[in-house]
Amino acid sequence: MNQLHLISKYRNSLMGFAILWTISFHIFTKFRLYDVPALNIFFWPGFGGVDIFFFLSGFGLYYSSLKNETKLLFYLKRFIRIFPAYIIVCLVDSLLVPDYSIGHFIAKVTTIGYWFNYSYFDWYVPSLVIFYLVFPFYILAFQKHPYRSTIVASFVGLLLTVIYISGRINTGVIMILFFIRIPIFFIGVLAGKLSLDKKIHWPHLKEVSLILTIIGFASFFLFNTSPIFTPYLWKGLLWIPFILITPGLTFVLSYLFENYLYNIRIEAFLSFFGKISFELFLIHVMLFKLINISSSDSIPPYLQLCFALAASLVGAVLLHKICDIIASRILNKQN
């Protein structure tokens, strides 16, 4: 039996784990908890939650490609998944920090501002938009040569990373965060295809996935603790281990959900956060920017954090419901 299908079955739970891991990383860096070893082990690699998002996006898009939708319908569905929530959050962000002109706001909500270092909310959504724009054309080549296409796409991502590090690409924005995630997105597309292949039987898939995860994390902590690698961390070495970690970890977690964690409701708990993960990501990024950790601030930093987390959760639930209504109305008009 092809157990890769478990990734699809527990996709929401995996996204729930990813968003909580990402938030833990932002807490860790915001409060500079680098000297707490116990937190270091789990929180510092938490930016890998974004890699899980990209991997699952590629995985899910392959499933979507089987519906034989027109490019217009494909783009419409992606648009209503991203932009209603993104526009609302960007609008609130502009009101909270009112230093934007109309031009800045337009550049931000269209994600164009990020690529020209003009005005942008974050790097994640602009990167996701590029992947969505490219995918309908990529899948045409992928359907004919899946392995070759994955290798070429991954090589392009790594090559762009090297070129960026060398200084030949100088846009003023941290584009390495996008370039280094190109391989994992397209590996996710390949994983989606393999999960539906009934001819594939990998009896040792969980062992291989566990080994990949262990090697990836071992590499990550080696790179972060050895002075030999320190000069190269922010030149790409920090993120490279997640090319191994992400596929392995997503399957290991899926296997645990299926066999050990389902009955104790951990899977359901994470699934709740997974369903609102996009909205939760946007709102917590916005509110975390407002946290002032200065000791001179009248409100204690950790109290600010508690408020930001609570407001993020409530806001994400409400925003998700609003966006669901918007999406339903738009799609109903198309039918």
C-alpha cells in the first residue's frame, strides 16, 4: 500500500503543526530566547514551518491539476484563497501603522512591492503567488517528465540561490528566502504524484523518512553550532537542511497521526489550526510587529504577547469565515 496518501489525509493537521511551529519561531526570535537550550532545540528551527507550507502547497496543487480546470478557473480559486484575507490584513496593517500612501498600499496588496523593495507586508505571500502563477505551465512539462522536471526546477532554485549569494542579483530584498524554497515546492508536487501511484510500494517508507528527518536536523544543528559553518549560515546553509527535513517530517507526522495520535485528539487539535493557518499566519505577523520588548514600555512584553496570540486566534477564525463567504459567492457566480 502506498502510504504517502497519509500526507493528503492529514494535510490540515500538518498545516496546523506548521503554523504553530512558525509562530513559536517568531516568539523565539522576537524575545531573543537564544540562551535557553530547551527552547533552542524546538523553536529555532521553527521557520521550517514555512517549508512545510510550500511542500503541502505543491502537494495539493498536483491533486488540483487532476481536475482539468481551465487556467482561468485555477487562478480564480487561488486568488480567492489568498487575496481577500491578504487585502483585509494589509488594510488593517496600514491603519495600525499609518505611514503608507495609496501607492504603497497597492504595491503591498498586489505583492509587486516585495520584488522591487518598495512596500511589502511579508515575503511568504509574494513567493506563494509566484508559485501559483508558474504552476499551470510547469505541470505541462511535469506530466511528461516528472522526475526530470523536479530535478531541473530544484536545480534552478539552488542556482538562483548561489547567484544571489554571489551578489549578481541585488534587489535590496532578502530573495534568498524565496529562492531556497523553490526545490521544496516542486518536491511537494512530485510527492503529490507519487502518493496517487498505486504501483508504488515502499515497505520501509517510514524508516527512510525518519532517517531523512534525523540527518536533516543533525545537519541543521551542526551548521548552527560549528564555527566552520557560521560564515555561510545566512548565505543559504541555514535553510538547506529543510530540503531533507520537510519531506521526511511531513510523512513521519502523518504516520504518527494515523497510528498513535488520532485517538488522543492531537490530530484534531492541529487540524483546527490548519484550517485557519493562512489567516493565522497573516494576523500574527501583523500583530507581532507591534510588540515592544523594551523594558521602558508600560505594558510588560509577555502580556503584549498573550494579547497578540489571543487576538490572532480570534481574528483568524473570524477572517476565515468572512473569506469563506466571499469565496462561496464568487464561485457560485461562476457556476
